Amino acid sequence: MIIGLDVGGTHTDVVLLGPEGVLARTKEVTDQENLVDTVLRGVDGVLGDIDPGKVSRVVLSTTLTTNSVIRNTLTPVGMVVAAGPGMDPKLHTIGPSFHVVKGALDHRGAEIAALDKEAVKKAFALIREKGIRAVGLVTKFSVRNPSHEEAMEKAARGLFDSVFCGHRLSGVLNFPRRVASCWLNAGVHDAFSSFSQAVKEAFQARGIIAPVHILKADGGTFSLDAALECPGETVLSGPSASVMGAIPHAPSAKDVLVLDIGGTTTDMAVLIDKVPVLEPLGAEVGGVKTLFRALKSVSIGLGGDSVLHVAGKELHIGPDRKGPALCLGGPLPTPTDAMAVLGLFEGGDRAAALKGMEVLGRDLGMEAEAASCFVLKSLCEKIRDAAFAMVAGINGRPVYTLHEMLEGYVVKPEALLVMGGPAAVLAPGLGEVCGLESRAVPDWGVANAIGAALARTTCAVTVLADTQRGFVRAPEEAYSAEAPVAFNMADAIALAEKLVREKALRLGADAKGLEVEVLESQEFSMMRGYRRAGRNIRVRAQVKPGLIRNGGIA
């Protein structure tokens, strides 16, 4: 049996899956101040009298990293960076203690200016004076040669509680995003460490000894222990749970809009022939642009609990949420109250909802029922406008999916898949305003938790080789070796596939279900005069994302 949990901003959805499908489901109010208690309430809710020893796997998506960035509650991090000529690192200042030191590498990793070790020591002293106990270290082109970052890391030992190097986070070149990624990763580490330890202890106390996995922003998972090395990868794991939950129900050979409508937000994404669209550069949250692989998603402040109000005869929906709907004891009318008035929401106090919609209707010049219909149609139209704007943004640059870049592809949505609490109510209206075939997915209320439960363990590895200079490296894996002149593309691909398999097993993957694919392979000849002096090779391989055992339940 598998337990899947999706910790949302308003509710936490939990499912227990067995060979025959969903055995139990529950929805808990999310306590943002104590996510562990929320998780445990949900687990207890689906297990009941079932022997916890029968649970073989637990997967959870968590808002912890995302909330830490948005609410500015990250641990203070000191940053020490070196860029060399051609870029002013101060333009990318981030955090409370940012220091630039001399030292530079060229685009092939050759040193063109020695690292100023005395300046590094002074920077460390200034960071410590501020009481900061975490440090991030980033140099330009460190993925081609990590020696400067490694030298700073060695000097930092014993001075700080945690030290993070940029080259271990991603093999992709992008200095500004690497700086931000390192800062975010270091800043969330303490909170994530406390969260993971509390989850472990609580699960063990309940007799759950199954491996616990965390959902990443790219729709894959890694073990709780592995996540401690790079907790930044858990940013935006909530939207990825929605996408993974939609995949089994998406039609083949079609572009599909996925809409997950919660209490506070609506998360939107796109599937192309059942494959998610990828954010090409990396996840962005709260204005922080990172290199962490992520599914392309957009979150907007529209949901079932969004506050309704009228200003100048114009209806406004959200983005604020002031609590639950009036029919559930909240203070202000919401779209959920409109559903209650129309008999589309079971439970709660319909009289309270009716009273609130009567007041709103007077401001709009309508009866309560007409106002309720207007609210739901307006909600659907606002979601439509945001979804089509997202599609336009995707089409404004090359389209990447989790498996490949689609040269010249234009996304043209042909269907809608809707999930979340109000999915069954809103799916018809969304289809009408969008002019698309629309339906709620099965188990729409907990489909995101199902998606989290069934997501595969994934990872990627980048191999870089320069046969002229005689090295081959995989920066994320701290791998470095000599590369003979005869080292070629086939050798690089074989090495990348080997390393990515080893990494996947270390992260908790099932050896039987590994599917490795090469995402990128490039080779350039290094010329000296009219003769080739060597090869510059780049290969990126990944464990193919998707659902475990083709969506089956072990």
C-alpha cells in the first residue's frame, strides 16, 4: 500500500492506495505553522485500523520551501561569489550578507585569475560577525571547473553549520540563477531538516517504517534523506502533484490544460500527448529565479474560498482569502457560498450563504441566485483568461517538455482536465467559456495526492568533457576524471547513463523501473590551426519522469 499526501495552502489531501485503487481518502485543514501535525492527521485519517506495517511507500508534496520564500522566513545565508570580467556580481545581490571576491575561470574552466583567499577569509569573518551560520559559495563557470568553490568550501569548514556550493545544484550554465539557487537551498535547509526529522520520528512512532519520499518540482520524487542535500528542489512540488495526477486521465495526441482549483489558488499546467511542459530555465517562486528543474505551472489567487466583493458595480474575486466560506463559518462570501445557494455544494449552512449572496446581489443589482450564477461564470472566465495567458507565454519561446524540446511547436489546447474540491461543479462552465471539451478527473478532490503517490523517482546528470584539456566532469555528482584524446560522444553518453542510474538508486528509485533517456548531446571540435586539437562534449541524461509501473499500484 502507498500513502500519498499533497499539502496545499488551504487543505491537505491524503490517499491510501492499494492494488485495487483508492482504499481511503481524507482532507485536512493545513496548519501552516505546524505542517507535521497536518501530515500526521491525514495519515491517521486514511490508515484507521489498518496495520501501518503494510505501507510500502509514503510520498508527500510540501509547501514548506515555497512558503519559506514567499513569507521571507528562510534562514539567513551569507553568500560569497566570484565572477571575473564581463559581469558585475553585485547586480545579483541576494541575502543579508553578500560578498564579491576576486578570482575567475573562463568558459572552458581554465583559471584566468587566482582566487583571492584572503578576501574569502575576510568575507567569512564579516558573515560570522552578523551571527549567520549558513553560507553559499558560487563562482562563474564552476560547472566546468569547481576548484574555486571547493577551495572556499575547504576554508569554510568549521566556521559554519552548513555550507553549499553552486556547482552541485545543477550542471546547467547560468550564473545569476545559480547564485539564487544556492541562496534558496541554503536558506531552506534548516527548516526542511527539522521538518524531515519530525516526520521521520512521528512515522516511526506510528509503526510506519516504509521509505518516505518528497515530490520535486519536476514531478519526480527523491527520498527524505536525499532531499536534505538539496531541499530547494522541493519548491513548487504542489503544482507538480496536480500535473502527475492528471496524466493517467489525459487523452493521447492532444494538448490538454490542467486546472487544479483549491481553496486559495488555482494551479495551471499543460500536457502535450500526456507529457508535461517543462519550465526551460528553472523554477521561479516569489521572484526568485532558480535552476531547479520544474514543470511549467502558473498559480493564480482564485479559489473556492476567494473573497467576493463589489466595487463600483464591478465584481472582484480574490486574490485574498479570509477564511472558509460563510456557509462553513467564515466571515465573508466566497464562490463556495455561490455554489451552496445554487444547491451545488453539499454540507454547511445554506442560509448563511444565502444571506451573504443577497447582500452581494444588491450591490450588483441582482437576486441572490442570479448573483451566484454570475459569480461562478465570472470565476470561470477569470481562470480562462489566466490559462490562455499562460499558453501564450509558453508559445512565446521554444516549447520544452520533460522529454524533449519541440522545435517550432505551438500549444493549442484541445481539452480541459479539472481537479480540486469544486472541479465537478466548475468543469462544465470552464469548458463552455473556454470552448473546449472539459471534465473533472476521477477522484477530483484528491487527484493531486494520487499523483504524488504514483510519481517515479527522477534525477538528471550532466557530463562535460574537454579532451584537449584532458578532463571529464559531472559537476552535480562531484565526479572528475581524466579524458583521453580518444574520449568521444559514445563514451560520454555511457558515462552519463551510468552516473544517472547510480544517482537514482541513491535517491531511492526502484532498480526494476528505471528508464534512462538522453536529453541533450552536443559536440564541438577544438581547432588549432587547421587541425582538430580535441573535443568539447556535453551530455545530459535523466531518469524518465512518469508514474510508477505505468500507473499501477504495487
